[in-house]
Amino acid sequence: MPKACGPLNILGSRPYKQPENLYKMKKARETTAFTPEPDTERCTQCGICADVCPEAAIDACDVTDIDRWKCILCFACVKSCPEQAKNMTDQNFNAAVGQLAEAIQSRKEPALFLT
């Protein structure tokens, strides 16, 4: 019979990297819901989104409850939802996506910087 192992000792901690502008991000989240919004009419409470969330920001018992302070905007829940019941609805977010989509239309050549 195999010998039982203890808990894994993995270097590092979560979050793996603290954003430099964490204070500004937290202030913005007080007024703006930069998290995926659940569509309660489409959601079947299957729990796939809660399973794939790397930060456990989605309540497994009620997947329409998302902790906006834990959410890291990886969009795993949006990508994995078979009913497409998680979406970004905030106008500021959608405007930023539009600006990014416009900005990536033309190729930028790589630059080499030597010091």
C-alpha cells in the first residue's frame, strides 16, 4: 500500500503578482462592476463556471453570485458557459474593448531597445 503524502509545499502565494495600481483598481470596482454579469434567464445553475474559476469568485451554490473583489477578469466563466449566461455588460468595459479592437487593426513592428 502506498505511503500517504503530506500537503504539497509550493513556493509563492496568491495572488502571484500584486498589480502596481491595486489601489486604483479597488477604487474603480467600488463604482463599476467590472465582472461578468449573469443572465438569470439563461443560467441553468450547472456550476461549470464555478468549477473553472481559478479564484473561487463564483458561489458554487448560487452561480449568479460573483464576488467582484475576488474576480481577476480571466473570463474563464464566460468562455466555459454552455448557455452563454455570463457576459460583460458594463458600458465602460465595452468601450475599452472597442478601443482595443480598433487599436489592433494595424500591425506594429517590433522594436529593439539597447541600453
